[in-house]
Amino acid sequence: MIRKGATAAREDQRLIIPFNMVDGSVICRGLGNDSWHRTASHGAGRQMGRTEAKETRKDENIYVNTTNVYTEHVPIDEVPIAYKNPSSILENIRPTVDIEERLDTIHNLKSKWRIQMKNG
């Protein structure tokens, strides 16, 4: 098992695992699985790096699945296609957590601070 990041998933410990700005999150309860070091993934994880995402199709098609989520700003490197598929995440975390509830995204807040700092 190789993970860049993890969150504690001790037995009966509640935790949240976010997917991306569209697919929401899941609330889970840890199983305390020793072979997972009593941890779980801390999020969906990227399937493409920020630079790669920024260089990928900079057209409107990458924003199609963000239409049901209110957001004032969608950085190109934060679009859902940059992240791993939530279905595969749900399948892969079964040994370490019980999924209690799925949360839907209604509003996504992204800061424009970095953009403003770069542009002066």
C-alpha cells in the first residue's frame, strides 16, 4: 500500500473523505484495520497533476459536469476530471471503513486569492 496522505480510521472513529468539487464526500466509520495501519485515504487523490490538468483541453467541455454546483471560480486544475473516480475510491476503501452517508455538493468555494496575488 502506498499513499501520499492518510487520515486516522481507528475502530468506530468517524471521518470524512472528500472526492472532488462535484461528487461530494462520504462520512465513514473506521474499522481499525491493522493491515491499513488504522488509516484511510484522506481524499480522492489526483489522477493528473496540477500542471497536466492545466495543459489538458482548455475548452468548455471540461466544465460540463460542474453545471449543477454553484461556484464563483473553477480553477482548471480543480475540475473533477483531475481527480480519481469516486466509484473506485469507494470500492478500494471497503477494508478500512464503513460508509455511513454520502454528501452531495451544493456550493463549492474556491479562493481567488492566488490569482489576485499573481496578477498584482
